[in-house]
Amino acid sequence: MAGLMESVNQRTQLVGQNRLELLLFKLASNQVYGINVFKVKEVLQCPRLTVLPRSSSVVRGVAHIRGRTISVLDLSIATGHRPLANVDDGFIIITEYNDVTQGFLVSSVERIVNMNWEAIHPPPKGSGKDNYLTAVTQVENRLVEILDVERILAEVSPPPRDLSAEIIQDSRTMQAETVPQHVLIVDDSSVARNQVRRCCEAVGVQTTLLNDGRQAHNHLLDMLEEGRDPLEHYSLIISDIEMPEMDGYTLTASIRANPRLAGMHVLLHTSLSGVFNRAMVEKVGANDFLAKFHPDELALRVLAQISKRSQVALQG
């Protein structure tokens, strides 16, 4: 296990190639799950946990690791299954989501596999809205489920939802001076899509929601085929990075490679925070990057782009 994460920092070469690496693990059954290596800081045998009174049942306790205290979440409980029985024999996957470090308690960790996002698919239709999956894939004829970690974290510790009154007031002033604006939101997590939608609609911006980069790219191409200009219709695209079929990096690179789409403003909005290197954004040509989920900051970025477009329109 000590050598499992040695090469994580060398994996930035995957950026823009529609590839990812999954760390495979198990919970309370033989089902295999996966998590993107970019979000993993460390994997270690479960240390002694200190139970916190009145904490969520998902939080099995806190651990003191490398001079800091982190919460440890039992992913089995979080996804509606029985708790992991042998905590001392389990492992902790230490991750960073949305600028917060936490540990995920799992029963075992297998290995890292290199895959193409095209081999990662949305959950099958009929699996229901209440499942905790964002995607599924196959590794050596085994089904691998990729959990919607953002939904899990939102249920344990809900992120802020409301915008400040000052930003809402500024947006109302701007609405009186601009034509209606429209934003394309792309994210495979229903929780994240709705977070962004609420934020945009709170400042008077219309939204279109899509589930992954492939859908978004095809949508933009369809608009061109129909004689509609996406650059005129959408003020900007707010896209997640980790998505089945086509990731946000590849979506951005594909937009930049198409002369009729190249001018589109792309904001990559992702839970890849501490392990994220801004050079990745620059490599694929995104205009901006923002870690999830800071509603005021997201609203300010959206309003700034709308204001910029309005000034250009007035000058034209």
C-alpha cells in the first residue's frame, strides 16, 4: 500500500486526452467501486478513530493524521448499506473535495487502473433517482460503480446555498441594463447541477442543464447544424471536469479546436481542488477555473462575464 500513490503527481499527462485513473476499492460486499486518483491524497490502514458525540451516523469518527484532524466517513453507510464491521482491518482513502479534506472508510483497496472516459458510462436507465452513482464501467469483466461523492458530502454537511443580498441586488441592477442571458451547465452530479442552476437563476440567468461533456459537445454541434450560433445563445459554459463519456478537459479542448466554437467562454467548475494544478486549465484553453461550491464567487464570475458581453455588444 505504501507505494500505491507514489506516482499520483506524475499523472497530469492524462489531461486533455479524455483519460483518467481509478483507484478501485470495496465496501461491505464484493462490489467494486472506483474513485478518480486526482482526488486521492493518500491511502493508509485505518488508524484509531475517536467518535464524536451527536455527529452524523455516516461519520465513524475523526483521525489524527500527519498533524491534522480529519473526519472519516463510512461510504457503506453513506450509500444505504450496512456499516463496515471490521474498522481496524479497513483502509482510509484520504481525499480532497471542494477544498475540504476527509477520509473515506472502505474495507479494502485493490489497485489503480488507467481508463478512457469513453469507457465510463452514466448509470443504466431504470436504476432510479435515489442511487448514489454518477457512472459505471467494466474492468476485467467486473462492474465498477463510481459513487456520487458530492451527493454524499452534501447530505452529511450541506454546502451554502443562498447568495448574499448584495450580489442579488447587483444582479437586479444589471438585469435592467442587459438582454436576457443564458448559461449552459454541464455536470454528471445531479446535486452539483442543481447547485449551479439555483445560483445562476438567483441572479436572473436562464440555464440549460446537461449531464456530461459528450452531451454538451453534441448539443453545441447540433445548434450549429440548425443555423444557431452557440456563442450568441450562451454567455458561458460552466462545466465539471470529471464526467462519463467526455470529461471537461476534453470538452474544452474540442470547443477550442472548432473555429465556430473557439470563442466560447468556458469556466471549469470542479471539486478537484487541492490536488488540482492550474496549468491543466491553461493547457486545454479554459477561460477560468473555480473550485466547488462557493455560490457568491460563482455568481460573481457569471455576472462578470455577462457584464463583459454587454459592454462588447454596446461598443459594437
